[in-house]
Amino acid sequence: MTRLFAILPTILPGIVLMGVSLLMFAYVGYGEATRVYSEMRLERVLQLGATIQHSLNQFARSGLPLDQVTGFERRAQQLGEVDRAIHAVALTDARGATITCLAVQSGADASACVDRLGAGTAAFRGHDGGRDAAIAEVGGAKILRLPVADKFGTVGFVVLFVDGPTVRETVAEGFGPVFLAAGALFLLYALAQIAIELRGTEPAGRWRTPSFTATVLVMVVVLIGVLFQLYRQGVEGQAEGLARSMAARLAAATEIGVPISALSGIEEALRDYRRINPQIAAITLSRDGEILHRIADPDRVAALAGEGTLSFSQPVDAAGTLVLAAELPFAVVVRAMGVGARNFAALFFGCMLFATIFFRAVRARRETPAGIGRTGERRSAAAGLAILQPAYFLGILADSLVLSVLPEMSDRRVAAEGLSGGLVSLPFSLFFVGLTGALIPASILTERIDLRSLFLAGTAAVAAGLFMVGLLDPFWALCAGRALGGVGQGLLLIAVQAYAFEIVSSEERVRAAAAQVLGYNGGLIVGTGIGGLLAVFMDDAFFMVVAGGAAVLSLVYIRAALPSLRKSRETETRQSSRLLGDLGRVLAFPDFLALLALIGVASKFALAGVAIFAMPLVLHQTGYGDDEIGQALMVFAIVTYLVTAVAPRLVAAMGSTDRVLVAGMIALALGMAGLGLVTGGGGVGLGGVEPGGAGVGSGGWLVPGSLTALAADVQHWLAALPLPAAAGGVIALSVALLGVGQGLIAAPIIARVAAGGAAVSVGRDRTIAVYRILERLGHISGPALVGLLLVAASDNPAALAVLGGAYGVLAALYGLVSVALRTRPST
Amino acid sequence: MMIRILLVVLGLAVTLGAGPAAAAEPERPVLDWLAYDPSTLADYAVDTDVGDPARHVAIPVGGSAGAKRVMILIPSRSVAAYTLAVNTVLQVFARREVPARFDIWYYDGDTDVALEALDWSYRQPVDLIMSAGSSATSFLRAHHSGHAIPAVTSASKDPIASGHLGDPAGSGTNIAYTSINVETGTLVAYLRRLIPDLATIAVAYSAANSSAVLTQVNPLKAAAEELGLEIVDVTVTGRETAEADLEAALPRAIAMMRARDPELERSILLVTGSTAVYERIDQINRHAGTLPVVSMLPDVVRAGPDSALLSIGVNLTSALTLAGVYAVDVVTGAADPGALPVGTVSPPDLAINFLVAERIGVKIPFSFLESSTFVYDTDGRQVVAFGQRVY
């Protein structure tokens, strides 16, 4: 037992990480399955409802009022028997007044039916004239409203109440094996870790990552299996709904004694039915096994042979000799799986990166049980950095978790308080104001307090900012919370720099910087990816609190794992006090000014204003979900990280830093233009002024009509492509280009500043320090100015394409300036 | 304005000329035959004693504050048709939640009373005038065209065939027209759905029935000429001679059709709304053999073998509902009466007899069955009435 306690610090992080990972997989999988399966079930109920709608339409067209209809009860009861999620079926007039309301499940209360109908009618208030089917949600139940029309318009509605818990029950039943597997895998993993550690052999640590990966992979396989079964069941249900719907139309003939053989145009009716339900692979009417009519999708050759489809057969006549079969392709199941696969891939990637960073820290702690000291006393700089990295990683992760929801949250709060749409970007600007404002005081503090305390203060500020946003509703709380979060990030940035440089020798500073970059990018990648997924299934405010909880975990880690450390005074200079003097001197150098204004500030402007602020907002208003936005941010962070790593080699290959910088600016310009053209065309509702949605609309004075028309043309062209997610692909490419731009500029610009005239004259480090401060003008102004830009463009995202054009001009300008400065005779 | 001046002058002349020995005044029409449905009475308080026997008033039960004012002009005592017209229009207003006070004037063919009603409506003024029936529509066209108060016609024959307007896209005046007839293009389209290679249509009608000739036969002949269809006349001269006329005309017509279509697979016999013709459906069927007999009146499709195969017509309730919808749109300002196209009910009301279909070996399009109002099964029993199963 003593031995077990002794190994606990080594194995506990891995076990906890595994528990959290398995839990996240089960949680995200369950949420994903609930979302997809519920849509399938609703689609089925809609088809079933169409059977009753069709007969009522026939009645209404005869000119009689709906209150004289007969047989409604029988048909409603039949619906309840077919799908137990249908709890009530009602018929109302065009005003929503009840004609009849039936509870169709045993034990259901008829008076409750009328109560629900009242709530349902209220839920549809504000919907359009009711020409199409509509869905509303009231208290966890879905309410489907199908119009009944006579020859002159809508005269009433069939209302179906779909019980949410009954639908979720099916998902929960299907997910039993997932939860069991998660528990079993967790136990197995924990026991294996204990066994490996108790053996105490040196290579034990080597198994940590592979065993983690294998366990997570097994979980993924179990999830895929369960989801496949569930979606298959859902698609079969859809096939049943479709078959019953069309069969009911045909049965309307056989039930009144009219044989199908007395009718012409059956094939035409089946073809029409498949046309309005294009998901049908084939629909077949047969008698005693002999095919009378079969309409199949010519593109699905396999379906013609009856393969690769899920089908349901419904008798059309009382004898059961005449049968209608609807077949749906397996591709529907695969497509549903595809949406989940992207999310699971993001989650898997996030978990693995998370695990990699933490396992490195665990190994380092094992190697340096006495902790890490400052340079000279340390046992291993690498081990020290490995322990430091998770502290920064977690602080960034906590903040990045909420990036996908913040713009929309700000938008909603501004709209709720009736504030100007231009204020939506204020929390983002305040974040960078907080960050920038904290840098100098934090630098001073590094000389006076324990660096771990600075870490703790930074992380506490991040946590407090997130809690403030999550727990307080007003817009000012969002602004204050984000400003506080910015201060926290500023403190963390200085703390990680100071701590890392303190524990490595001067020769190993590159390694320290790399650890910092990995911590930042890792946190950003994992945070945005996982955050986007979790946000889908949580209320935004609650999700902020969850993110705050992640920051608290970071506090625990720092307190428990990061050794206390004070900065050695002998290496210090009074840099901060000299900053103002240096500022005046470096600004006198034209190459520094050109770099700063045309590239440095512009790239940070694009990072804060477009990638972090505008992109999530625009995507959200265009109809993309939190998970997709999180994954877009994740793509941005990954590409930025990867391109940052290869940028030095690119500089060497091109033989010019300036060319790489220009290429970076062009990539930013293209990314913005792509994003603007694919999402532009209509208002996105900044400040809640106007409902979103793409489409040709005004672009205010800023966006020329020709650009709006071009955006519309691009979108129509993409929609016409045979590729199902062409628009999504172009958005991903645009986001990736933004990442390429950031990656090409981030490191080379520092090298270019360090090699410029100002660095030679004023000193390299001091010039870089001044540059670091000044480039934050881009961080601060980005969200504010991009927000105003969107307002000036009447919320038309095509404004981003205009901004892209401006970046193209900046790139050309810098290209010309750099050539001019290079060829200018020295004086 | 001129009408009003003339009426005032006329009124003065009558008053001045009246004395103890003045001629007896014509009898005032009495609107005592119009019945109101319970559903109408649930939405309106109807006053049948307003001091003028020719007028009823229906006020929304919620009161007349803010209600629109509509005058309905009834030309003659046609109990079933105008009772249905008034009740349907009132219920359309109620269902669409447009409160309106209705003043229902009955002039019994007396133009003076009709003019009095018109003058009365100008003095109120009302927001809308509606005609019920073709005579009232003709009266409105003659005396109300061009006035500021809009008007909508109801229960009237095809206004184009009747010569009220030339463009089906709209009158361009203050009057919006509706029709109880199936639009000819729609009728031909349905016939072609039934017989895809349709080449010849034999049209049975009474030459004495000018209304049928004007609104059904002539438009069909015009359309047939455009579409390259051959029309063969089957005419009778009156009810008394109908049997003999048909005995002679039907074999002759069928022989003509066989000359072009020997198996009669691309031909149809169309029975118009002439009473003299449609009341002899058994005789027509006997001569037609396997030739599909299609009627323009639902009543000709009935239980048993003595029935047309199919009817393509307009249920009067549907036509009146359409007129009510037009009235609501005009009175609420949602539509300009001059810009409204001639209102025709589409799709038309269908009635099918599968016993006849089976006998003559014709398949009925599935879409016809789905939109049918009345259906008789292969035993000739009625199985659907008003779109609902009846057993």
C-alpha cells in the first residue's frame, strides 16, 4: 500500500487524464448521437404526420370546415401506435384554436393535451403564414405543425407533440455499451498503469503514451459501432415513415374499394414522391413479390440491385399482397457518421496533444523528484520546461475553450441591452488592452515576486474573468471579464518567459522559446477544438463556468507541480525604464517603421480582428455550429503552428525575409477575401440588428454592389458543385490561409527587426522589446476596427473581402518599400 | 355623381307627382326566404327587421366598432344558391378574422330597388359592394363601374364569356370578377390527363341555353382551335325535343368521331351544364358505349351505372369561398380589385364513377382520385363525399 501511495503522483495525472478523455468522448458522442438521431426521428414523425395531413387536405379542398372532419381520431391513434414518441395529435383552425386534441399514448391525460396545444400555439407565434411544416420546442418536447390547406390557403394545422425524453431514451438505450466500455476501459487503464509502475522497470514510462492512445482508440471504435447502429435504426425509421406516408396515399384508393389496376399515373406519383424526398434511393410497388412499379435513383446503381440500402415495406391493401417499399441508401448513415467523425477526430487530436504535454511533465517530475531550480542548480532544463509547459498550456486552454462562443455571446448581450452593434467587438479589444497593459507591470513584478506566484496570479485572473462572464449577465460584466482575462494572459506570458529563461542556460533559450510556443499553440489548438465540441451541448454561460473550472485546475497544477522560483537579480537591467527612450530612437528608422506599420501591426490586427473576433461571429451567423467554429479555430491554430515551424526554412530557401513577409501578407489577404466572398452577400446581424443568413443584400457604403453580387455568384457556384461541402471546404481553406499568413510572419518578422538598422543602432533586444509592445496596437485595434467595419458594411461579411484587398495593397507597398530601402545609398 | 343626381331628380318628380289618385307603387321585394346557418349565427347577430323588408343586416357578435361595411346585392329569389352565397361569404370573413357589417339587399329583378340600394351604399358609404349571381353582376357592371367603392362579384358565370371584360388578368376597374365556371384551359388540361392523345371532343349542349353556349361551348371551341382539337357538336333544341334530338345527333357525332379515331381511344364526349342534355345521361351512355363521358356538372356523376365517368366542375361552395377571399383581400386593401385576375377555382372539383370506368375500360389518373370530392366505387356505391370516406 505504501508503494501504491508512492507511485500515485506518477500515475494519477495519466489516470485522471484518461478519465476526463473517456468522459469527454462519451459526452460528446452522446450529445452528437442525440442531435443526429433526434433529427432523424423528427423527419420520420414528419412523414408519418404527412399521412394525416394528406387526408385532411383532401377534405378541406371539398370546401367543408375542418370541424366537420371525421376519422381524425382513428388516424391519430394509428400514429401513436407507429411511433411511441408521438404523445399527442391535435387539429387546430388557421388561428390556432383547438378543434380536437388527442393524447395518443396509454395513460396520457387528454387535458394535458390541450395545455400543451396552448403552449405549442404560442411557440409558433411569429412564424410565417404557415404554408410549410414548422418545428418548435417547448419544454424539451418538439412540436411539429403541418398546414392543412383548402384551395385558397391554409385553413388549419395538424400539430404533433413529440416527447423529448422518449426520443432520448432510445439514444440512452443505445449508449449503454458506450458507458460500460468507458468504465471498463478506465479501470483497465488504471490497473495497467499501477501494474506497470509497481514493476518499477525503467521502460515503464515508455508504455504510458501508447497505452493511452490504444485505450482511447478502443473507445473510439466502440463509439463508432454504437453510433452506426443508432443511425442505422434512425434511417430505417425514416424509411418506415416514407413508406407509410406514400402507402397511405395508395391505400386511400384500396380502402374505398378502388383497385390499383383501375388507376393510371401511379409511376408518375412515385416519381414525384421521390423527387420531393431525394434521400430515397428507390421506391417500389409490388404485388405478391412481382414488381409493378419501381422508381430508383439512376445515380445509385447499387440501389437498383437492392443492395446498399435500408428499406421498409408497408402493405397497401388489406390482404397484404400489394406492398410499397421505400429504400434509403447506406450513404445516409455514413454521412451522419461523417459529421461525428470530424468531431471525434478533433477530440482525439486534442486528447492526444493534452496527453503528450502532461505525460512529458509526469516523466520530468519522475526524473527530477527534488524539483527544478534555477540555472546552474537544475538537473535538467528539459525536465524543467516539461513541467512548466502544462501550466501555460492550461491557462491558454481555459481561455481558448470559449473562443468559439464569445463573439455570438457578445452579439446577443449587446442586442439584449439595445446597445449599438459596434460595441460587439469591445470585449475583444478590452482583452488585448488588458493583455498589453499587464505586460510592463508584470515585467517589473518578475524582479520582485516569486515567479510561481505570478503564474498563480495570471491563472487566477483568467479564471476570475471566465467566472465573471459566466455568472453575470450584463454586457459590462462581459467587458470586465474579458479585460481581466487579458490581464491574466499578459501575466502568464511574462511569467512563462521569465520562468523558462530562468531555468535554462543562455545557450538553451531557443528551447525555452519553443516550449513557450508549444504551450501557447497546444493550448489554443486543444482549447478551440474541444471547446467548440463541448459548447454545442451546454448553455453558453454554464460553459464559461466550466472553462473557469479548467483554469482552477491549472491553479491546482501550478500549486502542486511547479516549484517556487525567484528571478536572479544579477542578470537584470532596467529595461522597462529605458523603454520610452528606446521608442523614440527606433521609430526614427524607416525600415522599422515600415515593418511595424505595414506588416507587424497589420498581422496582429488580422489575428485579433479577423481570426479571433470576426471569423467566429460571421460563421455563427451564417449557420455554422459551435463545433464547426471551434474546429475552424483549431485549423487556424494548427496551421499557424506548423507554418511557424517551417518559416525559417522557407526564409533560407527564398533567400529573403522580406519576400516571406510579403507572402504572409498575401496569404492573409487571400484568406480574408475567401472568407468574405463565401459568407458575404447578406447581413449577419451584428448587434442583433438583422437576422442572419447569406444572400444578396446591402453592403452599406463600404461594400460595392459588384462585390456583393460577386459573393452571391461565388456562393451559387459553390452550391452548384457536386461536392457536398464545397462552401465549407473554401471556408476551411480561407481559415488555413489566415494561419499560413500568421505563421509566415510571426517568427520571420522578429528576425527582420533584429537585423534592421534600429537593432544595429539601439540594440537588438531593446529594439525587439519596443517592437513587441508596439505590435500590440494591432491586437487592440483589430476587433474594434473590424467590428466598426462590419457595422459600416451593414453587417455584410463581404467587408472582409474589402479588408483582404487592403491587405493586398499593404503587401505590395511593403514589397516596394523594402526594395527601395535596400537600394537606397547609405548616408 | 350623375346617377345620384338622376336619382334625386327622379325622387323629387315622384314626390311632386304623387297625389291621392297616384298609381299604385310596385310591391317592395321581401327578403323573407334567406336562411342563416348556425355557424353564421355564431359569428353574426342578424337583424331581419330593419324597417325595410328588402334588407337584412348582419353585425359581428363582437360589435361593429371598426368593422368594414359590405353590401351584398341579391337579384332574385333563388333560395338554395343565395342562401349558400351569403352564408359562405359571411363565414369567410369570420374565419379570416376580418370583422364586417353586412347589409344584404334583395331587389327581385327590380332595377329601381337595385339603384336605390346602390345609392344607399354610396351615402353610407360602404367599403365594398358584392353581387350575388350573374344578373347582379351585370347590374353592377352597368351602373357601378368606375366608382370609388370597390366591388367583387360572386356566384356568376364566366365574366369573359359574358363580355364583362376581355383580359383575364384583371378588369382594370373598381370591380374584381370571379367565376363559377372551370377555366377552359384547365378543363382541357384535365381532359388531356385522362386521355393523353386526345384528338376529338364531342360537346353536348342545348342551343337554347345561351348561358351554356356563351360560357362553356364557345370558349371550348376557341381553345380547341388553338390546340388543334376537333370539336363535334351534339345539340338539342330544347327539353321537349331533347330525347329525339339526342337519338339523332349522338350516332351522327360518334360516326364523325370514328372517322378520325376508329376505336374512340382519343375521343371524349363532354356534357355541358344544359339541363336538357345532362338529365338524359342514361341515353347518352347507351350511345357512347366505350366513349368516356365527362360532365361539367358534379351531379351527373352519381351512384350506379347511369352516370358520367367523370365530372370536372366547380362546387358552388368553392366558387363562393373564392369570392369571399377576394372580398377580404379587397376590403382590407391587400389587393387592388382592377389588378386581380378573374377568380376561378383551381384545381376544379372532381367526381368519379369507377363502375363506369371499369365498364368502358378507362383508367383514372391517380392524381384525379387524390383530389376528388365525390367517388363511386366499382360497384357504383358512393364511397367518398366531400373528400371523406362515407362508410
